[in-house]
Amino acid sequence: MNALTRRFTAAVLVALLALAAGCATVQMASPEDDARGKTFAVRAAQTYFLFEVDPGTHEVASHAEDASTLKVTAEAGKSVYVWQEVKMGFWMAHSLLQQVDEETGRKGVAECARAKSNF
């Protein structure tokens, strides 16, 4: 075996040992956490905002890795419900805003806690 082959073989062995050592030191989750993860259930932030606006057309915007905007028309004495769907993007979350009917909106709000707004 020549010197170049020995060096290559040694380098491969070192790389394999490092890889094996890295795998051997991974801490495993508990069986309960493993089972919970395999349900693929996602926990949402489950919050909502409440804004009182004048009747007319308004634009709602959500800025994440992308920007999602939605124009809604507010009528006196009526509520408008906007659902924000969040999915993971390449670097951070993507957001999609969509107007939903009153039944869907009220159900969503009932499952959430009100977040404080800076507006």
C-alpha cells in the first residue's frame, strides 16, 4: 500500500469514526414525546386581535418572510373575521390571510386568547 492510499484510508476511517461518534451522542426524546411528534399535530399560537374600525374598505396585512394583504369591507354593526394561516417558509414563516364567515370566525375566536395590539 503506498503512502497516498494509506492517507486516504486513514482520512476515510477518521471521517467514519467522527460520524459514528456523532450519532452515538444524540440524546433521544422520551417515548411519549416521540409518540406525540408522530401524531403530526401542530400547536398554533391560538391568539386573536380585535380592532374597531369605521365602516368602509380596509386593508389587513401580515408581514413575515412574505407579505399577505387582504382588503375587507366593514359594515356598521357587523363583524369581519380574518383567518391567518401560517406555514413554514424557507427562512421563516409564510402568512396567508383570508376572510371567513361569521360562524367560522366566532368558533376560531372562542378557541383563542386575545393578544394585545400595539395599534
